[in-house]
Amino acid sequence: MEAEDFLRVINEFDFICDDIDEIKGRLALTKSEDHKILQAITKIEKAKKILTELFPNIKSLDSNVREDLEMEFADMN
């Protein structure tokens, strides 16, 4: 696997959050609905953080890929 494969996955989290936020902005939501959407976004962001910490530490990856991922994710954590 290449670092780009992992980066693509992480970038998808940003697209998903942007799409959810866009949908949220188009709807008249109740306070409860808005709260649930915000909870979902928070959980997506938490999953992204977990993966950015995990990916560079996967032992079966080539050391060059791990190093590339460490550099790419350094600013995210």
C-alpha cells in the first residue's frame, strides 16, 4: 500500500463532514435534530483522529510509507 491510499481515506472524512454541514444548512432542523447531526460530525472527527494516529503505526507497512504518513498527519493530531 502507498501513503496516498491512507491519505485518500482521511480526506474523505473532510468531504463527509462538509456534505453533512451543507445538508444541515439547507434544512430547518429541530434543536434535537441539530444536536444529533453535531454529534455525528464529532464522532466522524474522532474516527479521523483515531485513524491518523493508527495508520503511521501499522507495523506491517513499509517503513517509508509509515514515515510519509507520520509527516502528513503530524499537523492533524
